[in-house]
Amino acid sequence: MKEKIRQYVYIAGALAAIVTGACFFRLHLEHLKMQTIPSGLQAFDVNDPIPTCGRWKDTMPKFRDPAAYDLYINARKLWRSKIAWQLTRQEFLSILHDVQTAAGQGDWGARALLAHFYRSGLGPLDSNHVLDIDLDKSVNIVREAVAAGQAWGYYDLGVAHEQGYGGTVQNEQVAWAYYLKAAKLGSPDALMALASTYQKAERRDAEIAMIMCAYNQDHGPAAHKLGIKADLRKNFAKALEYYQAGTRFGSKGSAAVLRQIFDIEEWNSREKQDQNALKELGVLPDPERKSRYDQISDALELNPDLKLSRLDRVVPLPPAELPAWNGIQDAVEPESDAPPTY
């Protein structure tokens, strides 16, 4: 009997040690996790108060060298002028040379694009390939942007940590700490990432606040998302407004939706109630509007950098009548003579 008691006591003690050890190990892991959050960042918790709405442009330098900017922007225009496999090796070499030169002269737009080139490579064919993927170099540029306090750098470094490339340690908690910081600084991509998480947590007000912060910075995907939400609520006036804004900001998806809205086949597939609601807004099948949005959608497929600030002049929403149309260039933002800014 005494022997059995001793066995029970031994087993109970062993179990207690295991439980205590497991608890200590779990606490130790949590402590280690918290230790991995870099200084100046905080862990993201979907239940915390939402971040204040910043502006990413406020994190960029106030001065931008015009010569470096011209090199960068012309190289970017050439890069966006054709599908990647249509560009020649010489064109890619020119693009790479000018972007590297502009980056070396301190243009942060060029540095961000160069980081993208190192992340993706340049030239998809053997005949036009000019740059291999180098994730370490990409992340080094991103780290420099973080050191300078730039919103895009925080977001991109978060992506690197989430995927674990370029010498970063794959750690989702660290990634989201960077996303949170980027969102506070106004990164539209980070704001949209947080919005998606708030949506899953059913924090609708928080989700909309993040999307609106991005939308107010002329972010095409944010406008498109707001258009979809208004569409689902059958608030067609708001949906049209957001899709038009999204198109103006360079959203191919928004232009494609507007194309469908004026398409006769799409119109005939709509419920009668929806048709009547659209008619009240002056919206009817319109082959010319459909054609213009079709051309815009195709152009944005090739070049999402396009900003169509004059869109409302050449493709106004109904009930306004359509003016003359000479092509998408009528809608493109004109070149500015003012000093370049970010």
C-alpha cells in the first residue's frame, strides 16, 4: 500500500513538473516573440484601437532633384510602354541604367523601383534579360527607406518578413508590426492590409476607416473596394462615384466595371428593379461610354501608373452628355512645369 502511495506521489509530482515546464516554455516563447518586435514598432492586435490616418507623402523628402526625377520618370514610362516581353534588351538596359543613376542621385521613386527590379528581375526572356533577382539588394534598399522613416519601406519590409526573403527572418508577428507602422504613416497598401484583417474580425467601422484613409490619398484599389461595397448595398449613385474615382486614380478594375455598366448585354441581365434605379441616375446602355471605358481599361492594364485627372471632362458620368473623344490621352493628367514632388 505504501509503495502504491509513493508511486502516485511520484506520478503526481512528475505531471506537475511537466505542466509547470510547459507553462514556463509557453511563457518563454511568448517573451521571445515579443523580443523580436524591432524597437519603435508595436505588435498588431486586431482588437486594439485603429491607427490614426497618416499621409505617405508626408514621410518623403520635401525636395526632389528635377534632373534625377526626369531620368527616373522617363525610364518608368518606357518600362510601362509595352508588355515586358515586347521590350528589347537595349530598352531594358536603358531603363535599368537610368533608374540606377536616378537612385544613386537620391531619387526615392527610383530607389523604390530599383528595389522592385531586384525583387522581380528585369527582362523575362533570354533575349531581353538584363537583371537577375537579388532579394538581398532589394531588402537593403527597403531598409534604407525604413531608416529614413518612409511609409513604403515599412510596408515592403513587412512583406519581406512575412515571406522570409532577403536576409529577413520569416515572422508573421514582426511583419504585422511593420504593416501597422506603415499604416500609421499612411501607406495605402498597409491600410488595405489592415482593412482586410478588420473585415475578417467583423470590425466594419475600422475596415472602412482604413479604406477611406487610402481612398483620400487617391488610391485606386481603395476606391474600387468602396465601389463594390456600395454596389452590394444597391447604392448605385455612390458606387458610380467610387468607380469613377477609382478609374481616375488608375484602377483597371473600376474602369472594367464602368464598361460593364454601359454594356447592353450586361444591362439586360440586370434585375428590373436595378435597371429602374440606374435609370433614375440617367444610366442607360451606352455603346460610346462602353467603348471609352474599354479603351481606358486596356490602357490601365498596360500602365497602372496612369493618372486620369481629366477623366470627368471626357467621360463624365450621366446625366452629363459626352464631349468629343480623341483617345485616352484626353483624360491623362498633363505634364506639370512645377518642381517635382513625391
